[in-house]
Amino acid sequence: MTRRPEHLPSRPTWRCTACGIAWPCSPAKLRLLAEYRQDRTALLVYLATLQAEAAGQLAGLDSGTPSDRLAERFTGWARPR
């Protein structure tokens, strides 16, 4: 049985360890939505905490990622519609 890699963030670049794209990638978003399906507020708090961590680490790398883009990347997709 082959174990598929988990879609987790690689710090300090905040790229997915499995697919290499900006985290949270689509598979990570789906997993998080399923995991927090009963508590969207807790998901948003968790993602906002990670966003703050990422902002500090990415600023240290001079990644040029504006903070408004980080907000959309980390929490914009998870807001209830």
C-alpha cells in the first residue's frame, strides 16, 4: 500500500509539501473544509493564525506577497457564502 503525501505547508516558503504550489492548495482546502465542517469559525481562527505566521516568515524572505493577497489565500476561500 502506497501512502499519499499530505498537503501540508512547508515553512518558511508556505508551499505545499506534496504538490509544491502555494499553501493552502486545493487538496488542503478540501481536507480543512471536511475537518472543520461543523465549526467554520474555528477554521477561520486557525487559518488566520497561520496567515499571521506566514506573513512574518514570507516578509523575512522578501517574497513580495502583499498582505491583502495573503488574506485571500488563507481565509478568503473559507468564509461562508
